[in-house]
Amino acid sequence: MSNSLQIIMNGEELRLALQRISLQILERNQAAGRLAIVGIHTRGVFLAERIKKIIDVQTSVPTASGALDITLYRDDWSLISQNPVVKTTSIDFDIEGVELVLVDDVIYTGRTIRAAMDALMDYGRPHTIQLACLVDRGERQLPIQPDYVGLITAVRPDERIEVQLSEMGGQDQVVIER
């Protein structure tokens, strides 16, 4: 059986979703003292940078941002590979007391986000951790819900959602792969 792709979000829809998420973050955090955006490797980092740029255009204060690798915090990393590829975590600001927005491309079981929260706690205790995801495909295994979502969709267990980004050599779109 051959793989087929169905586009569920084109480049313009993706851009508008990130714009909407960014404005919702600003609306919720406008009275906050400090706001920071942290993306989960790999696509979450690119999405976080886009959100940061949108927020920075709207405000006069640059938003702190960073990248988070959760590989060694996952509860299933030994099942995935005996030689996990560890990427760079880059959080060069104090997260203590900040309103921190964690960004990922797709939320599914909630396990990635749980691992990300564990990893963040090694860097300090933010005032809040808010979650922004481009796509929510449902079917959580843990009680974790995003605060900001670009698209909510349901897919079959044998389908996979792939976020394709220009930063990774493709075009901006979200597809369901069968």
C-alpha cells in the first residue's frame, strides 16, 4: 500500500494560525512582567522563532526565546533507539518567575510535553508554563491540554500528521500521511 498525503493546512493557513496564536499569547500575557518562548526540537523551535518575531513586532520589548531538547527526558527513549540523537538545549535566560510559552508542532499523547516540563524544571521555576501547538490531534494519554492551538483535527491511529516547514527545506504546510 503506497503512502498518500492530504494537505490539511497550506502555507497561508499556517501563517495565519501562527499570527492568531501569537496575538492570543500577547492578549493573555500583556500584563505579565516577563514573557519567554521556548520551542521543542525540532519543528517547535522553528515555530517558536516565528511566534517570537510576530510578538516582537507587536511589542517594544524583545521576547526571550530558547530551544529545548527533551530526548533524555522521554519515558520511551530506550524503546525508540539505543543511541538517541541529542540536540542542543539553548536557554540563555533565567526562567525563574517568567510566563513561559512552550511551543511544539503537534500534540498527541502528551508525553513529549510532560518530558519538556521535566526538562524545564532543571532550569528553574517559571511562574506559568503555557502550551502552544500548531496542531492538536487529540487522543491524550496524559491530562495535558494546549492553551493555544492553530488547528484541531482527528486522524486515524494509522495516520501521521507531519508539519513541513521552509526552514527544513520544504514548503510550509501540514499534511496527513497515510
